[in-house]
Amino acid sequence: MVEKTNQDGTLMAQMSDMVDKTIQRSLKGLDFIRASEAEVGTTPKDLLYDRGTLKLYHYRPIADEIYRVPVIIVMATTNKGFLFDLAPGQSMVEYLLKRGHDVYMIDWDPPLAQERRLGLADYTDDFLPTCIDKVVADSGEPDVNIIGYCMGGVLSLIYAATHTDGPLRNLACLTTPVNWHKMGLFSLWADERYLDLDKLVDTLGIIPADFISQSFEMLRPASKTAGRMRVWEQMWNDDFVKSYRAFERWGNETLPLAGEYYRDTTRELMWGNKLFTGELVINGESADLGNITIPVMHAVAEHDHIAPYAATKPLLELVSSTDKHELILKGGHVSLIAGPNAVRRMWPNVDAWLGERSV
């Protein structure tokens, strides 16, 4: 009899919880639909340099003691940098600031019409060196560290390989592909036999954001629908909904790309795989990754559908650095940066790795 009473009590508690969540889901669902865009990127920062598609920010330090070598986050060219600063408590920027790092970010806006002819060399032999010079002047320090995410990591690697006498001291790459023939469906869709690259670039000039975002979405066609189903199930959970809305805004703000840059990356990296073979040349300088001897860290995700492990794995094999470290984490391309696993493992590992090399 006691056991039956306990079972009945448990069942009633479960039913009560189900009813409560159903009511909250219905009420908060209306708020969700009417809500404005999620507020993101709230960590205080100053615009240090502004040039068309390029933005260089300096986050205001908050720790009493600061590491000597400043950190520059180089964002992927297809997306906005607030992925690193989604919300308080879910911000890698905030975490690094609290740990005593002096943080800068190279972020991107949609390229202007007159920037259609920006090529890969403009990013790696102009934008990055200029921003690094600005950071050196602003910080008063002769060295810099870089954290490069995805294509931002590719640009950082090319810079490091072609500026071996520059001020770059340590390089941390996050989900950065180097063997572009292992990019899965991306390789298939960009197949040289079917993609009329010159017609696309010469006709449009700027590659539209929709073209870029659809390429990502076709990798996992059901992901948006599945995400919406999850958020409806969790509508009663304010923290989950807040996080979902921030990620959704980031995903919706995919950036267009300068046409020549798209042509260069497709022809030189996707088709030629020259970053992997060591044949890439930028403004007459070899971008062979074997030129890199500084400490390099690479954090990769086990379930990355955008930059698969087969595409990212060779990085540390190709550089000539003796100080190099690979960190393999559960999760995907985006959750590596701002998901719960990032908070527990990726952020502390990057902080520790850079910290001991930044004094």
C-alpha cells in the first residue's frame, strides 16, 4: 500500500510538472514570437580601426593584472564575431578578460560594392598585418598572440607562414581546415566540373549572404527544424531560450563575401588544395605551413560537419613548430566556441596554453 501511494504521488508530481510546463510553453511562446532580436556582444569594447569590411575592436580590460602579450581573435569571414561574446557567462571574450588577457578582435562587416576585388592576399598581406601593427602600437607590446576561428584560422596560418619575422608569438587555431580535399559536401558542391566560378564572381561581384548560408544549411538540412522543435519543447526554460535566440541571431547574420576573395579561396584552397600541398603563394611569398615555427595549438570538434576532422587533422603535422598541441573535444563547429563543453574545457585550455606563453 505504501509503495502504491508513493507511485501515485510520483505520477501526480509528474502530471503537475507537465501541466505547468505546457502552460508556460504556451504563454512564453507568444513572448518568443513577439520578442526583438537577442542582445549580443555586450562586453564593453572600443573600435580601434575601421576600414570598409574590416573592423578591429579592443575590449576594455577588467582584471587587475594583465598578461604582457595581447590576444587578437580573428573571426571567420562568413560570420560576425559576437559568437565569442554571445552573453554574460556565455562569452569567451569575457572569460579571457577575467583571466587577465588583453583582448582584441578582427571582425567583419558585409564588403562594400567597391571591395568586390578584395582577394585572399588583401586579407593576409594587408588586413592582418595592418591590424597587428595597430595592436602593437595600442598595447605598447612588441608581440601578439592570435586565436583564429575556422577561416580566420586559415588567414592567420597564411599570415604566419608569409611573415615569419613578424610579431606573432603564439597561434591558437580553432576548427581550422588545411586539407580542403577532405571538406566533405563542400568539396562536392564546389566541384570544378560543375561550378562556373568565373561566371558567378564576374556576374555578381559580391557573393550574396544567402548563397553562403544555404551552403551551410545544406550540410544539415533538418537542423533548423530540429532546433525549432527543441526550443518549443524547452520554451518554459528561460536560460535555454535565451541561448537559442542568441545562437539563432548569429546563424541568421551570415555575411556576403568579396567576389575575388571567394574566387581565390575556391581556386587556390578548395580546388588546388595548396595550403595542404605547400604550393600556396601570396604576393610572391611562399605560404608553406612548414615555414611556421612558433608555438601552435589546434582545438577541433569531434562532430564538426563544417570543418571535418579529416580536413583539420594535418595542421600540426604540416607546421615546423616543436611546441604544438592538439585538443580534441566533443561537440560541433559552433558549440566548440560557445557551448557548455567550451565553457568547461576549451576556454580553460586556451587560456592556460596562451597564459604560460604570454608572460
